Amino acid sequence: MSTAHAAVRPGAVLADVLTADGASGARARDALLVVGGAALTGLAAQVSVPVPGSPVPVTGQTFAALLVGAALGSRRGPAALLLYALAGMAGMPWFAGGSSGVAAPSLGYVLGMVLAAGAVGALARRGGDRGVLRTAGTMAVGSAVIYAVGVPCLALAAHMSLGRAVAAGLLPFLVGDALKAALAMGLLPAAWRLAGRRG
């Protein structure tokens, strides 16, 4: 694989900087990116801190999922998160804290990450990861998608009201989400600057 100046055109995502020879090379590259994105999310999920009063811990997986979506785009990003979700549901111990299966109260958040990766990837294709403020908006949209799926699923899984699910599964995480967004605001535009210099 090599870098090419054409890859930093409008409509590209960071993964498009990696060019491949021919259709088979492109398929191999995309497969490696999808597997790598799933593995990165699984590794980040092991950074897990319990939240008092909530069955959902603070983890690195949401940050990784949004970065994967932005870097890989609206097709490869969701594919990576879908692989992560399906493998974890099948028993791969790479959900938060080394857990797996379909009974976890945080499974809805994992499923929300699949959709969020698609949304973030689509925004990244429109330049949503190339500037600080745009990146902040892109991360906010991705987080909102994760909560839109995760909080109602938490309410169902834990047999709690929607209001209680919001209190336990959304509000305690807002400060952490702001910090993750700030980190992304530095990482993604910097990666694009580096890609532009190397292109």
C-alpha cells in the first residue's frame, strides 16, 4: 500500500490515503481495515471504569468506535463495528471489561456504535473531520446516535424507566464525552494535515 495525493481530495476519509493495486488489493486493504477497526474497539473497551449507580461503565470503546467511523468512512466503519458487535455477542471477550454475550445491559450502546460509525463516516466524507469545530460537531452527532439506541435498550434490559435510564446511562457520561470529543478535535485534523504533507 502507498499514499497518494489524490486520496486527500474532498470526499475522502483518512483510510482512503492508503491506496491499493487493483480490485483484489483494494478488497484486501478494506478487509484489513475492518478487522483492525474491530480489534481497536475491542482493545479500547478494556479501558473500563465502573460508574456508581450505573450498570454501564465508562470505556474507551465509544471513542474508538467514533474514530473508526471517521477514519474508515460510512461503509468500512460500520462494517468494523458490526464485526466487533457480532463477535462479542458470539462470545469473543472484548466488550467492556472482557465481557461478551447478548445479556449485557450495555449491548444497546454497542449496537448504537454501529449506526454511529455510519453517521460519523458519512459526515467525515463531507469534511466533518478536517477542522476542529467540524470534528466537534461530528463527534456530537455520533455520541447522540449511540445514546439514542443505548439508553432505551438499557431501560428495557435493566427494567427501569426511561428517565432513570437517562440518569444512569447518559448524564454520568457527558463530561467524559466532552473530553473524548476534545481529543478527537486534536487527532483527526492533525492526521489530515499529516496526510496532506505526505500526499
